[in-house]
Amino acid sequence: MVTSQTVAMPSPWIERLAAGFLSAVVICRLLTPTDAAPTGETLWIAQFSLLGLLVWACAAYRSQQVVLRFNRVDAAVGLLCLGHVIGALVVVATSGDKRAAMTMLWEWVGIAVTWFLMRQLGSSPERKSMLLVVAAAAVSLSGLGIWQHHFGYAESRRTYEKLKSENESLARSGRPADPRQALEWDRAVHSVRSEFIRQNIPVEDSARILWEQRLYSSEPIGMFALANTLAGVLVCASILWLGMLAYSGRVVPAWVLVLGGILMLLLLYCLLLTKSRTAFVGLAASIGLWGAAVLGFRRAGLRRFWPALAAATAMVLVLVVVATATGGLDRLVVSESTKSLRYRFEYWNSTWQMLWESPRNWLLGVGPGNFRQNYLSFKLPKSSEEIADPHNLVLDVWANGGLVALAGLAGICVAGLRPFWSTLETDERRFCPVADRPAWRDGILAGAVLGHLMLLFLGVGSEETLVLLLLGWLLVVLACHPLFRHESAPVVFAAAFAALFVHLLGAGGIGMPAITQMLLLFIALRGDLESASGWTWEPNSRLARATMGLAGLALYTGCWFSGWMPVSNARSMIARGIDEWFDKGNLSKAEREFSHAAEADPWSSIPCERLSELAYQRWLARDKDRPDEFQHSVDWQLQAIDRNPRHAGGHRTLGEMYIARFKRTGQQADASAAAAAMRQAVALYPNHALTQSVLAEALALDDRQDEARQAARRALELDAINECAGHIDKRLSKERLKLTNEILDARP
């Protein structure tokens, strides 16, 4: 990847437009559920970043002189993104969840383009404006998080409890024998499931238990899906605000300092409410490194750093007392830390075994978006969650992008932490008063407003929340922009980078575009990056500049046709199909919508799963066996498996379908097919109690009693392990436990 800096441009409005697009991308990343990137929920942001690249290419084409600079930091970022792209292409060329891999490929291309555009912010005012955009967004997110903790979850809990009560009532009553009453019962069940899906509530009991634990906890999540993700944004933003307050005390009005201190308190208080232990460790580590760097090199900022640190420490202690008094913190944050660390060692152990399972895995990784499917084969029996990443920055990058991405991560780490040991200019010189300051005319602040409005127009989150976030952001920008009038010290960026880096070592999440964006931002916006040695290229000919534009156009169209268009079309068709099925009861229209979705996105397994479920429900509704309808369901389920072959749940669903048909027809071929499907499911997820129990049932029906008892014994052993470990979401139900014991006692 090549970075550049435009020296002179005859059409500055185009340059400002490109900067505005970049700012909109940064804001959109921070205000969307970045945890859902593998499913394509944020792919539109990557597409928008490529549009920003096209605008920049147009500006470069019309420029009289463009200078492209490339140094070691650019090479490191390029290797990090390239490794993930290669890993995704390997999955697409071989086997795996190709849709998730292709989606994450374009997300990483979007990250590379975002870095490229951030490096175009060559002037000091532009960098300050971008820094103000991110700092203000973090404050508005902290305000939302505090509201969620104290008030926001109550309504969600009431709505969920009502749906849960209806679902449990239907389950207790059971499906009536009368066909008309059975039809009404089916519609009621479908209606409740539809509400579950609309509100992103898991339908499966085990997944819903974990979802309930998050709902009934008081930890804020902001606009994300996990408290740890919000904590990652807040911890580095807290360091940023601390640096601004520490080094701007002599040149800004006192009321601005007081307001900035209050806003930093909001950030720290919300950070405490997340109960993120890794973020707390990252905050402490970054402050320690910052202090050691200032003390070790005797910098001129020493006199201001220690008073600011003492004040911040006192503030944190007061906030801890307040958070404890209001229930935001409790003794479990400390007492459960050893358990949390033990869980992470279990994740890391299994991930290590997965990486060394084959030369491809340790060399190229398993591919972005494909970690969970591969991890479950190595998941320890006592591990708690079916994690989507290894909760460790290094293992995460290695597992998804291989050794190429790991080499890039090492280079980024050196670049991000370099100011701690650099003996370049002192902080005093960098914080001298200057005339330039963040301004609306550079397009960056206006682009952030555009980002908020885009989210509002697209319906990403509630309208009230987005409007309040925009108003809060505007108030912070208008009131606190004097704090951002001066070039920030590199050591402040290094401390913010270190805080997030340490947090990711224990929490993971580098595959989330917003988190990666934040990590790279604190390198790209450093004022000393331009002075780094490297290579320079001046594409003076229009042909060379046109080639850059064509490359950007190729990326844009590639993302559109292989990423955004099939994903968005399939999602809208699936949504219409669910509406026709659950709300209107029109199965034929629902089937048509799901079929169109399967054609629109030939790599996604979700439309095929819906079609299989629809045909299976039709078969269940019949009083007699309909072989053609059942075979239709099996065919679609096999297509879903073919599109995501390492998903153990797909094989288990197929096995359960064959078990249900055997119970209706008594044909031995169905029992044998069920046993074969469940064997494959167990091979992909061997330490899952329910899968082992269903395998035991299928083997018992197939008259393989010895093998059935062996599987039943293993299921009970895993259930006992889950009971001892307190993993209630992995426990067998009472009915399933009774059946498993009967199989073990040779009474099928």
C-alpha cells in the first residue's frame, strides 16, 4: 500500500469532500455494531470508504503535483491488511464460510483505504479536526453508556420478559392434536419467534441464556454489542483527553479546562461501569509507560504531567466510590478476575492447538470470519463460550491473517509505541501556541455531521438515540475546540495506543473494523510520522494519476458486486420472507423470497437454512408423511451445509430432522442417515453435550447400542463438567437428560 500527501490542488473543494468522507467513515464505525462485521452489517461503511478513495483520486488527477510517500509504518499496515485478504482468498478458493470470508476481505480493504486517506491529512488543522471528531464521539458514547446503565435497560427488560412469558406458555401447552388448533399454535409460535428475530434475541435456548445475562447486567454497551468493545474506545479516549488537559493548561481559558475535566470524568465513569478488567489494566499500563517516558527523558512536560496524573488519580478514586455506591461496580469485578483469566488461558490453549493442526493454519490462518467453526473442534470441555475470536490480539491476527498479518502487527506495535523511547523534539516545543485550529472549512467536522445523518437516514439504531448523540457531539465540539488548537505530543498518542493495545491482548477484537481504526488512528494522526524516512514517488503524468483512479474504481466495483450488493439484496429478501412467513402466514411467498435470496447470494447459508426450515415445518404440519416435502427440506439443508461446511449446527439440524422422520415412519434408512449426520456434527464439535446426546439417540435408533451408550456416557460427562463449571447455557434439558440416561441403561 502506498500513502500520499497532496502538495497543491487547484480544486480544494474536492480535497475537502474526500476529507469529509473519511470523517463520515470514522464516525459511522464508532456508532454502529462493529461486532457484526462478519455478517455484513457494516459492509456499507467499507463501500463508502472506497467512495472516499475515488473522490481523492479525482482530486489527485486534477492536481498539478502529487507526492506519494511510503515508509515502514505504511508497510506494516499493508502487511496486516494483506495477510487478512490472503486468508480470505484462500477460504474462497478452497472451503469454509465463503460469504463471511469475502465480507471480511472487503472490510480489511476498507481499513487499508481508511489508513490511506488518514495519511492524506497532511496539515496540522486537519489532524486536529479529526482528533476532535473522535474525542467528541467518545464523550457522546460515554453519555449514552451512563444512561443505559441507570435507565436504558428497563424498557428492554420489560419487553423481553413479556415475550419470554408468551414463549414459555406456548411451550408448556404443547402443540394440540386438533389440526385447526395446531395451526393456531404454529402461528403463535411463529409470531413470538418473529419478535425474537426483530429484536435480535437468539431463538435457541442456550444462546438466549447468554443474551439474558447481558440484558440483566448493568454494563453499558453504547452502540456496540459488547461492553468490552465500548471499553476499548473509552480507554484510549480517556488518555487522549488527559493529554489535552495536561498540556493545554496555560493557553486555554479556565472554564474550558473545567469543562474538559468534567467530560474526562464522564469517560472514566462510563469506563468503570463497563467492568472491563482488560481496559482497566490497559489504562494503568499506559499511564505507567507515559510517566516512565516523561521521567526517563526529563522532558519539559514533566512539570505538568505529574500534577495532571495526581488529579486524574484522585478523580478515578472518587468515581470508583460513586460507581460502587450506585451498583456500577461490585466485588465480583475483583473476585471473578481469576476465573476470567482462566477462561482466557483455555481459549488461548485451544487456539494454539488449532493453529498447529496443519501447516496451512499456522502459515495462513483459518481465514477471517471462520474462526469459530474451526475453533470448536479444539474447544476444551470446560471452556465457557463458543467464542468468535481468541480474546488475544496476537492470536487473533495470527488465526485470521497468518504470519503475514502477524508481521504487520509487530511493525504497527513498534510504530505505535516508538514515542516512549524516542529522543526527538521535546513536548514543550510541540505544544507551543499556534494560530491554526480545528475549523469547519476543512470538511472534516462537516463530514462527521454527515456520518451522523447517514446513520439516521439508514435507520442504524433508534432515531432518538442518534439525534441525541449528534447534539452531544456538536456541544462538545463547539465548547472544547480550544483544547485541540495545539499539535498533540507523540507521547500522548503512544499512551492511547498502548492502552488499547494492552486491552486487546486480553479482550481481542482486532477483527472489528472500529477497533482497528482506532488503533491505527493514533499512529496516523501523529505529527512526527511525516518525518519518518521512506520512499517518495511523484506521479506527474496524468496517465499515472488516472491509473490510481482506475485502481480505486476497480476496488469500488469489486466490493459492490461481490460484497455489498449480494449481502444487502439477500438480507432484504430474507426480511421480507420472514415477514410473509411469521406475520402473514403466506408460506408460498416466503419460500419465493428465500429462494431469491439464495440466488442473490450464492455463498450465504442463511437463505438455504430458512428454506429448509420452511419445508420441514410444512412436513411437520402434515398428518401423514410427505416424502417429497421432507426431501425438499433435506436438499436445502445440504445446500446450507455445503455453503458453510464446518458449521456443526448445520449437521446437527440435519440429524434431528432424520430422527423426527424415523419416529414418524420407522424406516431404518432414516436412523442411519441421522447417525451419519450426527457423527459429522460431533467431529466438528466433539465437546458439546447436546450434540453427543443427539448422536446417542440416533445411534440407539439405528440399533448400534454399544456406540449409543458410549456417546450417551460422553454426553453425561460433558453435562457434569458444565454443571461444575457453572455453564448453565450448556446444560442438557430435563427431557434430554432423561433420554440420555435411558440410552445409557440400554432402554431406548
